[in-house]
Amino acid sequence: MAGDRTGDGTGDGAIRGAGVSRPLRVLLVDDDALVRAGLAMMLDGVPGDPAIAVVGEVADGEGVLAAADAHAPAVVLMDVRMPRVDGIAATRLLRRRADPPEVIVLTTFDTDENILRALRAGASGFLLKDTPPAQIVDAVRRVAAGDPILSPRITRRLMDRTAAQAGAYQRAREAMAGLTPREREVVLAVARGATNAEIAAELFMSVATVKAHVSSVLTKLALGNRTQIALLAHDAGLA
């Protein structure tokens, strides 16, 4: 259910007109009423340029689109885990609209999966709920102004993940370089999910020869099974 907190229906965030700056409109989306109350106390009526006004509250992602229509927020603070429609799906729906509000995902769950899913869905920010109030206020203003925002801890995790992926790619490429051309062909076929018989037909060799190549690859690369061969090809950017 969405709660209306203001009678002003304009959706332009903080707008200057005739020397008056209208407040930056924020919609809260969280299934925990206490969290919504805390955010509302933190944000509503915050002075400054622009001032901030909480214009509505929603307890589930299912009501986000209707609330956005009713309250025209400039920024949505979005929880991730909610009963019917989660925050990632709700963010994706919002960001597909013409002139959509900016979305900051605010959650206690900082898994890599949640971070990447939120950013791919179109979120402009990802903050943890233990972020200091002043930083949340600053994030709302910055995102409304078009600047993406991530908490320092999230930024570090993404950097570490990128570095790990780069390292895995380099190691996989080096490992693949130690294979013969025929063994690399077999690796690519294994990565596509082909059976030994299918590989034999594709590469014009006997099934016994395919098995010998697979065994050689496993030995050379110290791998345990065909799944690990497929993962190696993926890490090397070949599958």
C-alpha cells in the first residue's frame, strides 16, 4: 500500500520557479514499517538546496508503479527483499519508463549478486542500511543531480571482483596457451556441452581420440572433470 505524504503532484524533483525552489521528492519502498519510518524521519523536511520531501511510502515492489504515478518522485529509495515483487524487479520496471525517477537501492544484503543485479536493472546507487544518515541525504541529492553513488564498501567489492575476474581471465588464457591446437578445439567443444561422439563427428576423429585429448587436457591443466574444462574456457573468454 502506498501512503501519500504531500499534495504536490509535480514530478520535477527540486524545481526553481519565480525564485522558489521546490523540494526534491522522494518515495520510500520497504516492507519494514520501522525502516520506512526511520527513513522518513531522517529525510522529510531536510533543509538545504534543494530541500527534501518524502512524498510517499510503499510496502512492496508491487505498488511501486502506481505510487510513482501518484507522487511523481525524483528519487526512489528501494529495498531489495520484499514479499511479492522484489526491489530489483521493481527497479527494472521503473527504469523502463519514459523520464523515470532515479533509484537508490538501500539494503542490508550486500552480496555481489544483489549489487550487480541492481545496477543492471538501472539503479543509480547502492547503499547499505547502516550508511550514516548524512551520507544517505547526500546520496539522494547527488543521484537526483545525475551522479551515480555507491557506498565505499560496495565500490571496494566491485573493484575486488573486477580484479579477480581479470586475474582469472589471465590465468585461463595462459593455461589455454599450453594446449595443442587440437586440444583447444576439444576444449571449446566441451564448453559448448558436446558429447564425445558429437566432438568426434565435428572434428573428424574417433571417439577414442577425443577421450585421449580430454584426458590430456585434464592432466595438463590439473582439472578434475569436464565441467572444469568448460569453466576454464569461459574464464578465458572463449565460451
